[in-house]
Amino acid sequence: GDSVTQMEGPVTLSEEAFLTINCTYTATGYPSLFWYVQYPGEGLQLLLKATKADDKGSNKGFEATYRKETTSFHLEKGSVQVSDSAVYFCALSRSAGNKLTFGGGTRVLVKP
Amino acid sequence: EAQVTQNPRYLITVTGKKLTVTCSQNMNHEYMSWYRQDPGLGLRQIYYSMNVEVTDKGDVPEGYKVSRKEKRNFPLILESPSPNQTSLYFCASSFSLAGGRSEQFFGPGTRLTVL
């Protein structure tokens, strides 16, 4: 079945540091790939997505590129802020049923 | 404001006492789904609905029921809750697009504790 693997946290960074969260997936066909973010006490919200190979999703300074050859969708941000402290989930979906298969989540803590 | 609402936000109950968690969306989405979030496991799908009167099991449906009598509402029912259903629950909705391309909108979550 489908699966998503992402690096375990927590990841602790200083403000303005570079952030990378690795995500790899296993799925048949051509899934759509997503990064969702969960701020403390809130539900998940879409951060960015990519629906086909070599697509780059970007939002709020975050980027991720759909790499089919390595089945990866790594999340990057060049300069993090304290407000980026959250849990980040990589996910895939490949059916009209819209089911999302999630990774385990990576907690990121940015210190001033 | 476009949103998914859930009630209650927090619930503490005892084993065996039936409960319902409500979910409502105002975006006219066809697709609705319930997930549970447990530490280290991410979110796992419990049940989903493609449209009114169309529901199906997700990955972890045991111990749960759902219904979809109206397009906007998708309640989650625990007929006889057990402690292993203690979790954080999220309702989500989206339009149905081919290839799973549609963004899902999530509610704020319901933290359930079963004693």
C-alpha cells in the first residue's frame, strides 16, 4: 500500500537558519504530493502541493519539488522565523477518493 | 468565512458511553473524511464520504460509524467507546478532483479521552 516516510523530530533551529525536512513516498502511479502544517492547537492547513513530476510547490518562503526518480518531496526554507514553529506533515493522494496518506509528522521549533 | 467546524473541541467520557462528534462544512464540498491523529503515526483515515448517502471505510474504521444525510454534515459516532479510541480527531472536506489533486480543508480538531 501507499506510505510516506519523513524524518522524525523534533528539529530545533535558530531564527534565520536553513530548514530541510526530508520526505519520501511509496505509491503506485502518479500521486499528488502535499505538505500540511499544524500550528499549536489548530487543525492542519495546506502549505504547498505538487501534482506531477518536477513540479515545484511554494508558499510563505517554503519550497518542495516533486522528484519521481527518487520518490521524494523534501521541504525547504532558506530562513526560518519563530512563527514557523509547528508540526509539518508530508502526504500523498492518488485517487478520486482523495484519501490522504500521511507521514508521521516532524515537529520544528525555531528559537529566537 | 469558508470553514470546517467540529464539536465538541474537547470531550472526556467513560468506556461504553455512546457519543457523537459533529462536523459541518460550508464550502459545498462533495468529499468529507474523518482522521485520527496519534503521536508518531501521523493522521490515519477512519471513514470517508464521496457524497450524500455514499460512505466507505478508511484504514482504521473499527469501533466507528458515520452517516452522510446532508452534504454539509458528516458526524462521527462511537457506539461504545474504548480507551484505545483516545485520540485527536479531525474532520476534513474537499472537492473531488481526479488524481487526488484537491486541497483538503481541516477542522480544528476534537480531543477525545475515554476513561
